[in-house]
Amino acid sequence: MPDPETPGPKAPDPGTPGPKVPGPKVYGRQASAPGDGDALVVLRGVDKHFGTLHVLRSIDLTIRRGEVVVVIGPSGSGKSTLCRAINRLETIDSGEIRIDGRPLPAEGRELARLRADVGMVFQSFNLFAHKTVLDNVTLGQIKVRKKDRKTAEERARSLLDRVGVAAQADKYPAQLSGGQQQRVAIARALAVDPKVMLFDEPTSALDPEMINEVLEVMRQLARDGMTMAVVTHEMGFARSAAHRVVFMADGRIVEETTPEEFFGNPRSARARDFLSKILHH
Amino acid sequence: MFDFLEGYDLLGAFWVTVQLTFWSALGSLVWGTLLAAMRVGPVPLMRGFGTAYVTVVRNIPLTVIIVFTSLGLFQTLGISLGADRFTTINFRLAVLGLTAYTSAFVCEALRSGINTVPLGQVEAARAIGLSFPQILRIIVLPQAFRSVVGPLTNVLIALTKNTTVAAAIGVAEAALLMREMIENEAQLILISAIFAFGYICLTLPTGLLLGRLAKKVAVKR
């Protein structure tokens, strides 16, 4: 009987412990994802506590340009915190985060500028409630990217068209369905031309019938070559759109591999346990 | 029955009341907003100042503040606020005192409004790269104002009635005229009723109008 810790034919030297293998990893879609030299988001030894709770434990993660990384894991594993740390909505205790080679500034104008390069989509949409859909999407372009109103509106309308809510441009967020709101939120984030998009459980607050319309927009974005980090419970999306799956548990990255490898042949007991709970019910 | 009103400029006195209210309301809206911005801002020194200001000013009787503007600022320190006629000086001092006092209440009303704006709104604004002042000006304060039109109406009505304290430093507003008329005419109840009615005429429409506005501008979530 084969050792369950040994990941089948691709296994390295049996003496080496499976998931902690250093050195180059094998990625299933290496062909479409660029090489290591093009690292866009780099986390090194990132640690964070909430009081006595150690939510991020020396996280090392690199997201390359054009790569789609899906972060999954049980709730409380720190995946949302990780996502929010990348544009400093959460501060970190130690370690380093670099975006496109530049370290994340602590605060002030520099930080604001860098945040514009990192688009974020939230679980609860967070559209500006007192502004119309169109204004939500033009605001960042005008105030941050200093575009004139006409250019911004043209771009906003084309983005709204791209996510399929062009007809709702003059409504207020509260008049839209959850799925429509989330698609507007994606358009709003794209409007400031970010280098990378972060998705923090973008479909978790949606009614089931609206999940797909949002995932479809995200798939399209991935196909267009956007660099994305997606925290989600949508395993179908992880399978079909991710270049790499990062599995987190208890504040650690436990496993980091291709979706085929992760879903077909998870190495760690923690991941197998997680998958058995979500995939067979 | 109303013969005794002859020779008194009732409308003129209430016009001064309206002017006092208007300029003080404008002043305290601006200064109160700045105070609120300081209190929620990231700079510890400003936060400390905002908190100290509100705590101190809110707990001093308005009469003390108004009398101080005249006795302390003008007569002792010689601050005349760019005017040279006594009536203008007193009017401006009264506006200053009322503004200083009322802005503490505006600040607190507004701060409670700021607390009604969900944190997600701020996070989304941060995420698209807006700076703190931009977030406050474009995202937080507009939503906060909309949710505190009601409380601010209360402050405005209180301010309208508080202008009577300006009589203490001789501003010729309605309450001063009332005192004069009560002394000169034997119509105590009637005079009081007239002035009470006058103030209601000012505050009641304000309340109704702003009440309607509050409903209209409320942010739907």
C-alpha cells in the first residue's frame, strides 16, 4: 500500500518531506503564467497577531504578473487577513510586503498611491451608498488618476458594459441586486487600472443564483491576463481559473500547488480533511 | 388691544435674531465640521485638541461664554473683530460666542453621524487610493451629514433660542426688546405671548422643512 504522504508519480526523493520541499515548484500552467522573475506581489515572513491570536504565521507568497492565485482554507485560517494585508487594510507585525518591487509604505500619500495599484473586491461589495453606480466607477479615475470627467465616464460605461450592468449606471447601489452590486464593485476596482486585483470572498454574501454571474466576470478577467488573488470557497472557480491554489490553515500556508494537484492529490492531512468536508456532501 | 406695540420695532428685533442665528449656524457648521474631522483624524494632537475643546466648551454655560466675549475679548483684550460701531462689535462678538458654543454640539452630532457610516465604505475608498482628507470629504462626511439632519435640526432650533443670551451684551435682538417692552408697558402676559409666538414662527418651519429634508437625503443601504 502506498504511503499516503507520498504524492504519487511526481514524488521527489522519498527521503524528502513532501509539502515543505524547497526549490522550484512544478506548476501545471507554467506555460501561461510567466516565470519567477516577474514577481508582482511578494510577501516575506509576514506575521500578524490579533491580540493573542496568531493569524498569520511567517507567510511567504509570491504572485507573478498575470497569475491567478486562489486562496482557500477553513474559516479562521487567516486567508482574508492575508488578502487585506496586501493593500494594508490590515497592518502586519513583521515581515515585508512588496508590490511590483516597492515595499508597501506604512501610511500617507505614498500608501494611497500604492493602494490604487491594488484593486480590491469585498465580500459585502461596499459600493459608495450615496453615489450612483456611474459615480462609483468614475470617482477613483477622477480623484486618484486625475482624469477629466468625460474620459472617466467613457471608461466607466465601457467597464460597466463589460461586467454587464451598463443599464444600471444611473441607479443607486441599494437599487441593485447583490450580484449586480458586486459586478459594479469589480468595475470600480478595475477603473483605476490596478496591477493586481484582490478578491476577498467575493461571492460569499450572494444568493446562489447570482454567484455565477460574478464568477463569470472574474473568469473573463483571468482570461484577459489580470493578476488576481482570490479568497473563495468556490472550488469550481479554483479548479477552472486558478494557476495555483494556496491552502491555508491556522495562519500558515500548508500547501501551494496546481489546482489539479491540490484537488486530485492533496499532500497534507489538513488539506485532505478540508476537501473531504467540502467536496462530499 | 395691540396699541402698545406702537413705537417698537418688533420685526427689526426679530430680524437681528434671524441674522444672529444665520451667521452663528453657518460658523458653527464650519467649525463643528472641522472639529469632528479632527476628532476622527489620524493626528493625535488634533484628536486631543478636538476632544478637549468639545469637553470644555460644552460644559460652560452659554451666558458665561457670551459675557466673556464682551468683557474678556473686547473690553480687556481690545478685540473688536474689525468693527468700530458698538452695535456691530457686540453683534459680531455674540456670533463668535454662539459659534464657539454651538460648534461643540454640531461636532458631536456629526461624529455620531460618522459612526453610522459602515467601515466598509472607508475601506473601499482606501482601496481605490483615496487619501484621508479625500475619504472624509467625498465619502464619509456626505453620508454622515445625511444621517444627522435630524439631530442638527435640534441644534439649530436650540441655537435660535440661545440667541436670546446675546441680550446680555446688548445686542438688539428680540429678547432685549422684550425686556424693554415688559419694563415700559403693563402687558406682561401679552408681550411674552407675542415673543413666544415670534420664536415659534422661526423654529417651527425650520423643524418641518429640515424634517422633510432629512427623509429626502437619507442614504439607502
